[in-house]
Amino acid sequence: MVVNIGDQFARSVVYGRYKIIPLHAEIIEDIGFDYMGSIIWQKKTTMNTTGGANVMGLYPYPPNGMVEIDYEHILIFKKPGKSRKIDKKIKEKSKLSKEEWKEYFSGHWYFAGARQIDHQAMFPEELPRRIIKMFSFVGETVLDPFLGSGTTSKVALELERNAIGYEINEEFLKIINQKMATNRLDMIDKKIEIIKRDNLIVLEDIKYTPRIKDAKPVIEPEKLKFGKDNVYKVIDILEDGKLKLDTGLIVKMRGIVITDIDKTISYLKQYVLKKGVYLKFDKDYIPDKDFVEAYVYLKNRIFINAYLLKSGLATVDMDMDFDLKNKFIKLNKHAKAV
Ligand SMILES: C[S@@+](CC[C@H](N)C(=O)[O-])C[C@H]1O[C@@H](n2cnc3c(N)ncnc32)[C@H](O)[C@@H]1O
């Protein structure tokens, strides 16, 4: 079994902080097959204009540069047990050349990724071509459980193997058919059959808990809808004055420090709880905690953060920068006690 997988770049907007999720390591664990090592598929063969350095982070200063993920892993597994007996003629037909052997079994592969036209995450034909030649004999069957645009099956047929592929998304059928009809396939006597399954297969439950515990969104993306016209309902006022919305999102009022928590909570319970609110965010705001910091407006346009400042229930948060800081400082000067 061979798995092509790239590690994933976790965006802080979703995960709370930037990090790389080592998906390849997760797969290596506990799969029941013997792990036979991996190949690094270097997808970019030329240096980019920054001389190969990635300019993310505080370029050119340490320590927050990010390694460019311009490679993917090809993980190789072997099912324990006896090897199959292969006919001599088939063995001969499946032979790799010396050059192919040297190149394929080296730890690094260098060729570009495929252009993503009709299907995202399409890989170039060179990838399954190498893997199929390395690990299967002519006449054997290659299984691709995630067919996508059908690259693996197409190449398998070209290499005189049989192919079975599964694809959950019916929209790809057109691309798969197109792919099967191109190139050398029409010269090969292969019967292609599309089977549409009507009944759902119910698989046995497997006991599996991902080891990457924090690969879990801090804020689920569906809780965040940054549109102007989204009205949220406030369903709870928390002890520290944060609001809980009907999407589950927790909101702290941006740029203010509540100084009279009891009065603030009673105001919020009276005028904000169960009401619809709009949220506005700083221009470059990226949430990095398990709550968001926002400017909160009632449907009648009353600006809650500003109201709390004007009424003396809160002061300006001078420890941080935010877009409305100057406005808030002015408002605070004219604050009057309620
Ligand atoms: C990364 S793509 C494969 C791309 C393919 N190697 C190619 O070059 O075209 C993964 C595909 O798996 C499909 N998929 C995801 N879950 C599936 C499932 N449970 N059963 C079958 N296909 C699935 C997705 O719809 C997607 O098209």
C-alpha cells in the first residue's frame, strides 16, 4: 500500500495558531501494516524569487520564519504475510530498467505537481506510474480508494494492470470518463465499467482516536461568518462580560476593559441578551484564541463597546492596538458615570 500525503498548514484563523499538522505521522501509526519508509516528493524544482527563502514570518529576522511545505510524502507499507508467486514471463514483463530502479527507489523524487484544472488535489501521472511499476506486476489490480479525476486508474491501465477506483463525488464522473478516453487507452483492449452503488455500505466501526489532539479548530469555521449583514442572537452573557452567540461563538468586546463588571452584566442582560447583534472586526484581525474580539452593534445601530466606554463602565484597553483606539480614547474622555 502506498499513500501520497502532504502535511497540512494549519491556519491560525481555524486552529488558534499557525502550525504544521504532521498528517503523515498520524498515518504511520497503528495501521497494522509494516511501514517501509517514505519518499520525499519535492514538487518544486526551481528556487523561487526570494532565493529559496520563504518570506513568511518577520523576514529577515528570527525566530518566526515558516518552512515552505513544497514537498509531500509517499509512504510505503507492506502487508505482513507470504509474498505471492509470480510467473516468470510476467516478472520479465514487469521489469524496471536500471535507471528507473535507481531513480524510483531513491529517497527523493523531483517532478512538478499537476496543474489543478477540473479537480483539486490532482496529482501528475508520473506519481502513480512510478509507484505502480515499483510495487505491482503486469496483470495485477491496482486499487485507488480515492479516485478523484482518475489519474491512478488511467496510468494503471496504460501499464497493463487492472484498476478499481472509488469516488464518492459523482461530479467527477465526467472528468474520469474523459481521462479514461484519452491517450493510449483506446489502443489497449480494456473494458471500463462504471458501477453506481445504490445502497450505502455500512462499515464496521473501528476504534480509532487520532493522536494529534490539538488538530481541532479552536473556533469552528462555521461559527465565523464575517459578512456585514449577519445578525447573531446573543444567547448568554458570561461572567466576564463576554457574549455567547447562537452559533456558539464567544465574543469579547474589542478595545475595552470592563471596570464595573456587575453593572455591565446587568446592562448587557437587560439590553443585549436575546437581541440580534452585528459584529465588526479590525481590518487585519485574525482570531487566535477560542473567542473573537469584535465591535458589537445592536440592530438599531447602538454600538455596545462605545456605550460601555461613554457610560464609564469600561475604559480603553491601552495595552493593545486596535483600529478604533483613537475614537475610543476620545469617547473615554467624555465618559460619565451611570
Ligand atoms: C486527493 S483526491 C484524489 C486525486 C487523484 N489522485 C487524482 O490525481 O485525480 C481525493 C478524492 O477522494 C474522494 N473521496 C473522499 N472520500 C471518499 C470516500 N469515502 N470514498 C470515495 N472517495 C472519496 C474525494 O472526492 C476526492 O475526489
